[in-house]
Amino acid sequence: MSDPETTIQGLMDAVEAAPDGPHVGAFFDFDGTVIAGYSVTSFMRHHVRNLDLHPRTTLETLASGWQGLHDEEDFRKFLGITLRTWAGRTPEELEKIGNRLFRDEIGPSVYPEAWRLIRAHLEKGHTVVLASSATRFQVEPAAKALGVDHTIYTAVEVGEDGTLTGRPDGRSPYGEGKAAAVKEFAAAHDVDLDASFAYSNGGEDVPFLATVAHPRAVNPGGALRRAAAERGWPTLDFTGRPWTTPIEVARTAATFAGMMGGFATGLGIGLLGGSRRAGLNLGIGLGGDLSLMASGVSLDVHGARHIWESQPAVFLFNHQSQLDVLVLGGLLRGNFAPVAKKELANDVLFGGLMRLLETAFVDRADNAQARKALEPAVERLRQGTSVVIAPEGTRSPTPTPGRFKKGAFHLAMQAGVPIVPLVFRNTGELMSRNAMIIHPGVVQVAVLPPIDVSSWTREDLDERIEEVRQLYIDTLAHWPGDGVR
């Protein structure tokens, strides 16, 4: 019989069985453990795209990576090569680059299993730390998005002129250096390492993992896998993103053809019958069905009755990828009008369709225009047509929903209709944030009970909105009918 801690459920159960409180630490390596791949790759690509990377630096970086890092000295040399790229820049410049790259490239590669483990530790009140040999420009955007308050990283030296010198500032937390940094952190924050957890994928992190009572080798390379076997440490390989094959490319093309063809057919039938609204509803349902069928995506829906029992309503959904649009069509079937950012009006894939659906396009940079653009949506709600909106206003780079904007909630309050949260668990896994290709699989959807907003006031609106956002986070962490927390 296999060790239960070689499954994600086993790891989650071990966290649940641990004592509550901040004296228990949970230390997560970053590259390869929390995210698939290496964050430095995104920075290198950024510099190449912007033609600000010296060819010699590129060759040295590639050669160093190809040869591998065998000890702390190898890492120090590799770090020196990469940090030279940043010499002369200000920390503020690198912070902006890091935030943008996390949003667009690094965030979508967060392993769902790592996200769930982090959420489980946070819910137990544990002191969660991202402990990485990367720099703060790579680590801190992730920590913020994941709700993690503590980071350990390689400090970068800043010169007297306020720019980076291209050299590390002190010892990097790599190998024995990371183990030492964790011990220092634990002493400073009253963390009991004999009750704590650590997660990593690299052989260089054996000393780091050995500092705690509950080491976990996740996605382990060969060296760590051997060390874990010798020491009896649990190992687990997270599920990576599927590879794109010509089949997925062809199916994606068929998906959008099916969406547009189904919508046009349904709309045409409705118009022949003299009802534009009936045509829109038939077209949405038919287009959603055909597109999901072509893509190989099916829906596993909990609480579907709340859709039909609550209309008209303001339907909210956590936005992760363009796949969300297809899911909404297959899920809601019709009788809704979207609200979206104005940039989508000219989107190649969905712009024309959204205009036909009488979408209210909102300029997020102009509050006055945004309020005016929402007036038709309020009228549609009063006439019995539901409205669909992503309260984040943009696609979230991780499973954690971003900050919710107020527009959707004002809509419900003005029209006197309930809010119905639609929680999408894994659309971002089948089609990542900026991807064009859809991978087949099952999209999990939880439709939560309607929320009555009749007693809400402007004074308590911020608190109410945060409560709704927390519902999404709690549902994603404790999925209905799922053994995995």
C-alpha cells in the first residue's frame, strides 16, 4: 500500500492534523515548487524582447544553465551573470517589470496543488514563507498574489546613486545558505522548526528540507528523489500543464468555429420567428454546446439549480482565461447580457459576438463613463434579463481572485436583484491566462446560493464585497463534494 502522503490529499491531511497557530512554519521553495519552471526565464525573455540583454550575457547564462548548478559556488557564478543584466536599473524599475511578468507569464504557472497547500497552511494560522534563492523582484509579486506575508530571497546590492550594482547583497539563500536563512527566520519569528513543514523540488535544498520536522519533496529532481528515498521523506509530483499538440490546435480552431456557427444559427432561427431575444438565447446555448464539444471540455456543475431559481440576477465569475466565455455560454444558456472592459469590443475572437449580445462596455479608467455605461445593464435587469460580469475586471494570474471592483455590486443594488456567484475552479489550467489553445478536460463550476443585497448600504459596501470575495477563496479551497480541501 502506498504512503498516503504521496498524494495531494495525504499532504493536505497532514496539514490539517498539524497544530494551529503561527509557531508552525510552512516554508515553500518557489521555482519548480510553487511555479512550473523558473521565473528567471521570464526575465531573460523580457530583456531579449526589449533588446537590452548583452549577447555575451545571454550566452553565459545559457551555458551556465546547460552545465547545471552543482554547488553554492556554481550558483554564485550563475547569479553574478544574471544580476549583471540589472546593473544601472533602479529597484522601482525591476519591481514594475516583476509585477508585469508575474501577471502575464509567471502567475499562470502556479501549480494548483501548491496553491491549495498554501491556502491550507494559511487557514491553520501557520507562518507561511516563500523561501527562494531568487530575488525579491521574482518572489514578492507571487507572495502578494498568494496571500503570503513572509519571503526569504537573494538581496541585490543598491549603489549610492540608487541603482542596482549587479551584485548580491550578502549570502544568497541557496543550499546551506537557505537552511541558515530559515533557521534565522524561525528564531526571529518564534517559529518551531520541530513542528514545521518545508516543500522543495531541488537537490540543493536537502539541507533546507532537513531543518524541519515535515519535509516534502515535490516535483523532485533525481538528486532530491534519491535523498528523499534514503531519508523516508514523502514525495509527490504535481500535475503540470498539458503539452500542446496539433490535435489541440485543430480542436481549438473547431471550437471557435462551432461557437460562431452555433450562435449564428440560433440567432437566425430566432429572428425568423420574430424574436431577437429568443434568437440570442438559442444562439448562446447552441454556440456554447458546440464549442465545448469541439474542444473536448465538459462541465461538472454543483448547485446548478441556483441559476434557474434566481433570475434575473447579477452573475459573478472569477476570470482566469478566455475559456470562461465558452463555459458561461454552456452554463447559463441565455437570457443574459455581459458587462466587459471596453478593450474587448475590438477583440478578434469575441468582440463581434459581444456586441451582438448587447454587452455594456466599460472604460475602467473613467469612472463617470463606467457609471453611464452600466445604465443599460440596470435597465436590462429590471426588464428581466440577467447580467454577467467578472468583478475583478481582468483575468487573475493565480487561482486566488484579485480585488473585486464595485460596479457589479452597484448594479445589483440599483436593480434590486440578487448576486449569484459562479466559481470556476480550473479554467486557467485548461487554457492559461494569455493562451490561445484550449486543452480538453473537465471544468469544475460551483454555483453558490443567491446573495440578497436589499439591505446593503454604501457605508458597508467594501466589507460586503470582501465577504463575497472570501466566499470564492473558501469555495476554491474547500470544493463541494471533493475530498481535496
